[in-house]
Amino acid sequence: MKSDLTIILLLKDRPEFDERIIKFFLKNNYNYYLFISDGSKKKLNKKIVDQIKNNKFIKYFKFPQDKSYHIFYKKIYRTLKLIKTKYFIFLANDDFLIYKSLYNCLNFLKKNMGKGYIGAGGTMLGFKCLRDKKGLMRMSNFINIYKYTKLDYQNKIKRFNTFIKNYNDLPRNCILDRTVMLNIYKHSINLFDNNIEFKDHFTNLFTIIQGKIKIFNKILVLHETHSENSEGNFRSKIILQTFKNDNFFNDLSIFDKILSKKLKKKNYVVNKYYKYVLSKHLEGLQLKSEPSINDIKKYILKKLERKIFKTRLKKKQYNNKNKIDKNAMNAINFIEKNIIN
């Protein structure tokens, strides 16, 4: 039976997770396709290639190394051109999908074609892999990464306002319409050069404006969180450079012009973006007078330095394992028994 969904596995190094995610897919596939979009320095190891080379549901494509976020976005665009299914979902090699939730999201989209939906998804739960007293790996330290947000209002202004007040990367972790996203990434690869802050925010906001996304209050993705040397923390340093960039205000102007035009409200996006995203970096600063443009950039930089590099020391509130939904717990038990041990 032909599938309507491709899981796009976006690889960039961290080969220690590659075998694990492939093993999980091979043991759990429901006739979905897997497209391995590899931007790592080296190709996938031979052991994994031998496992997947005769699998009709898996395709592997080695792209040029992701040396910049501009190249990374080109890889995504080319990947979306290569896959053939109506829908897709992005996945990293340190993620696990809850297949029951995935099925429910895809089934919803198929039943609601023509009603303005471009995607469907759920929440994301973070975890760490730790050894117990018997030496077995266990998934623990569960923490909410992306919580439930309603993104299926018919009115795109209301959709936009709801999302930007609770801004996160949730849209990129949903099942999405390939044709719609191909057009969005066609825009974003040619904008903002290597400015990942603007590229990602632009893509997410464009997606929200473009159509409704049904979010279920169920866990869709399990994501392993990492230590200080992770890619996510490296990216934090890249984001910091965003506000030192001489093109910052020019990029912000382009960002606003395109998205505000989509909403048919001049300068609407920049005001909301400043209020709910950029201004968060200014919270707590006591300004004695009206700041200049250069002052704002300095204040944002100062706030980011504190926010990005010091908040990791704060104690996190972890979820009670007994409160995790049944489908997610079934997946966790399966992963512990069959994948990580």
C-alpha cells in the first residue's frame, strides 16, 4: 500500500545516534517512507548502508556538508523536491516518533483535505538516557519542550497572534504538506544568508500564516536532550552573533515586509515580533531614557549573553513519569527494551 508520508531524517554528524534511529525505524515502520538527508562530514557507515540498501521504504542521499545554515536550508529544499509523498515530517537522529500519534495526525489530515489544514502534530517531550543500578539504560528526566498550542484558527491573524505570543519551533515538528513547505523553503533559502534566527523564525511564521495546523495534546516526538557540548548549545552561540550582524536591521525589514504582506497589514509583523520575541531579551533592563538603535542592539546582546549561557544553571522541573500518556509510555518501554539496551 502506497504511503502518504515521508519521514525526513536530517543528519549532521553525531554518528553515535544513526544506528539507533535506523533500528527503531526498521522495527516500527507502518509502510511510511524514510528519506535520509545526510549533511554530515562523512557518509553513513557501511553497516547501516548494508541494512537499508534493499529496503523499498528507505532512500539515502548524501548532500554537501552542512558547513553553514544557508547550506543546511538548501539541503532541506532539495530534499523536499526529491520526495514524492503529499506529507512529510522532519526527524533528527536523537528523536523518536510515537507511531500511534503519528498515525492519528496523518489520518486527521487525510480526512480533512480541502479544509485549510497544512499540517498536524503533537507535543514534544525531552528525556535523558541514564544507567540504573543494574547497568541498564533508562529514559528519565522527562521535560516538556513544546507544549500544546492551538494553531487551527480559521483566521490567519488570530493564528499568527496566538503563535507569536507563545513562539517556539513546534511547526517544524509536525506532519506538513510538502507542496506548501517547498514554496516556503524556496523563499527562506535565499534570505538572511547564514542568520539562523531569522531563517527559522521566518519559516515558522510563514508556515503559520499559510494554513491551519491541528495540534493534538498528545506526545508526538521524544527528543534526547544533551550536555553543554551539544549542537543546540553551539547554535546558541550562532544566535548570539545575529545581533552583532551589521545586516540585522536590514534583515528585520525584509522579514517584516514579506510576512506583513502575507497578512495584508503593513508593519504588523515587526511590531508583534519585537513585542513577543525580541523584547524578551530586554526584560529586566532598566532604561533611563529612550534608547537609540545601537543601544537596543547592545541591550539585546547583553541580555542574550545572560539568558543563553547562564540559565542552564537553573534547576529544571521534570515530569512525573506516571503522567506521561499511554502511547508515549508504550514507546518508552519499547525503546528501553529493544533499542538502547
